[in-house]
Amino acid sequence: MRDRTYEIPRDRHYDGAHHLWIRKNDSGSGVRLGIDSLGLESLGELAYVSLREVGTSFARGEPVGSLEAAKMTGAIAAPIGGTIVLRNDDVLADPMLVNEDPYERGWLIEIEPARWEAESAELISGGAIDPWVAAETERLRAEPLA
């Protein structure tokens, strides 16, 4: 059983199924997307990150990139629809930034959302974060260690 706590900032929205976070930019325009620490626990260390090009538009659930990690390889499914306005080139050059600092330097892309109000309402936020983190922590503790 794992004995670990997870840093989950409360100033974001979370896609619980894919362990992605989204935070509105301070300017109020656009949002940043990254992987949460619970998801990183399941993935292991990232070896490679690929992100779609700036200007790419996508719907909720469509891939905005892919990643290769110690425990899996897969697509990054967008928790909201929109257009990519910025990619984190530092993460493309050094995917370990995501593992080292997932909520600040390790963000993946900035998005201009198409339907922020409607789609963000379907994500985990506010008072729903703590119960979700507790359930996910228990799930991770029950998984066999690799």
C-alpha cells in the first residue's frame, strides 16, 4: 500500500477521468492545461510529450497531444473544446518538467475555450475536489506496486 499525499491545487478544474487540470489565466483570457499529480502517479516518469500545433481547433474529448511514460503511452484527451494558442516548448524539450512541477512550469498548452461555462461545469472543482482526491488516493493505494 502506498503512503503518499498528493498536491492538488484548489484553484483549478479537473478532468477526473483523464487526470488533467485546467486553470483560467489571470488575464481572464484563455486557460492552461496540464496533468495532475494523481495522474502522474499512475503514468510514472514522462519520457516524451507531443502537442498539437498552435492554431489547432478541437472539440472536447479530442486529442491535443500524446505522451509516453514509464507505465503507458496514450493520447491527451481535451477536457474542453477550443483552440490551442500556446504550447509549452520547455515541456516538449524536457518532459520531466511535468513530473517535477506539474502545476506551474510543467503545464502543456494554453487554450482559448469555445464553451468555457458549459464545459467547465462538467469538470471537478470547488467542494467536489476533496472527495475526488480522497477516492483517487484510495484507488492508487490499492493498486499493486509496479
